[in-house]
Amino acid sequence: PQLGWYVSHWSGDASGTANPIAVVAGAQARVTAHFLRDVTPPQISGVQALASSRRATVIWATDEAASGRLEWGRTPAYGHVVETTVLRTSHVATISDLSPGELIYYRVRSTDAAN
């Protein structure tokens, strides 16, 4: 399916929600794929910041494949972005060139193909 759509279920001579399915070539079979638009944004969980003396690595998970964006800064206005457009469920972003003990502010965001 196109980005933003997913197979919700199969009907006819195949049934269920598994994707993909196997269909025997040459058999007289009628199979219909039913699609739904993905309108639910990914849910973010497990956000952690792992700090060392000069860097911080932020990790988080999403419940579906999504891009990852870490906004960070030395003030609550952020000002810096680390971003990937690769759709995945495990996300990692690293902030470099920090001073030991430095306070930073950050937030993570993720979007999927539909949102």
C-alpha cells in the first residue's frame, strides 16, 4: 500500500490480518485486501537520556515505524535539532560537545508516514 495506508484484513478465499499472505498461483481464488488510512500518530515511550562527560545520548521507542526528532538546547527555547527521516521503532540521537555537568533541555518527537 501507499504510505499512510495499511492492510486491515483479507476477505474472499483468504482471511485474517496477517500481512503478507501466501496465495497459490494458478488456483481459482478470489482474494480482496481491505485498506485503512493510518490516522493515529505514533505513541512515544521509554525516553531515556544517557550522559557521559562530553555527550548525551537520548533513546526512545515508538509503537509504529516513525521518524525521530530530538530538539535540545541550553535554554527551554531549545534551538538545536538532531533528526532522522528513516521510519523505525527504536530511536537514538546524540548530543555532542557538552561540558561536564552542563544542564540541557530536550524533547523528542516522532511522526509516521500519515501524520
